[in-house]
Amino acid sequence: MDLGLIGQAAGMFAVTNLDDLVLLALYFGQAAGHRRGGIRVVLGQYLGFTAILAVSIAGAFGAGLLPASVIPYLGVLPLALGIRAAWRLRRDGDNDGDGEPGGTGTGPAVLAVAAVTFANGGDNIGVYVPVFATAGAGGLIVFAVVFLVLVALWCLLGRFFAARRVVAGALARWGHVLLPVVLIGIGLLILVEGGAFGL
């Protein structure tokens, strides 16, 4: 067992996924009080991150599923979800904090969480592809296993932060407003940093 490679994988995951902790805390805050809401957040996070991992591995093997020129436009997904959430918030008033984005009054939907996770992972793909390309088959397995284990840890941390009294109070009061702002910000950041639309 190569502890150095495990450490490298853990460090790379942590650095490229810090922003996901904020989103997970917001999603778990939305899911609070909804039966199976937390399960949908975890499933969505795993679905989105597995897609990031699959595209990165395919890219490392030269399959080129996502050309580099397309990655910045992934920012459109969280931007659209954030605008939709903001529009619903404005339409329905401040007491609609439960169902957006992509929810139905039961917390966030699996596919909405997955879409935002995948869109937010454009920078991850850019980092993972060259590392995976030189890791070899054994290294790829180590990276994949470590990453998938750390997704579970990230979900636990997101839930932990959402359950802290101060954080939970802030999320209950402001989460429905903060989530659209964060999603729009992430979408714009992905678009601008990637040079989309000549920005």
C-alpha cells in the first residue's frame, strides 16, 4: 500500500473540493426536517462526483469526452439553478426555503445536487486528467477509492456543519437566500475563470 500516493490523493481531493463543503452544508440545511432529504443529498453528491471521476479517467486515457473548450460552460448549470432558485424565492417570498434548487418541498433533488456537483467540478477535471494520465492503472484505482471514500467524509462534514446550532440557525434563516447566491456565484466564477464568452 503506497501511503504517499494515498496522501497525494487525499490532498488533491481536499484542495479541489473545499467549495463543495459550503454547498453540502447548504443542501443538508435544506434537507433538515425532510424525510430522506439527507439521503438525496448524499446520492446526488456521489452521482455528480462519480461523473467527474469518469470524465477525468476517460480524459486521462485520451477519450476526450469533454474537450477543454467545453469545461468553462459547465458554469451554466449552477448559474441556471441559482437563477431559478432566486426567481422562485422572489415569487413565493421568504418562506420558500425548502424545495430549491430542484426540490419539491422535500429538500434538494438528487439530480439537482448531482448537476451542481458536476458543474462545479470543471476545475477538478482539469487537475485530475494530467495526474491520472501519469498514475498508471494501480494509481488510478488508489485515486478512485480514496476520492470516493472522501466524498463520504465530505458529506459527513457538510451535515456536521449544517447541524451546528449557530450554522443551522443561520441556514434556517438565510439558507434559502444564500443558496441561490452561492450557485450564481459558482456559475459565474466557472464561466469567468474558464474564459467563456471571452470574459
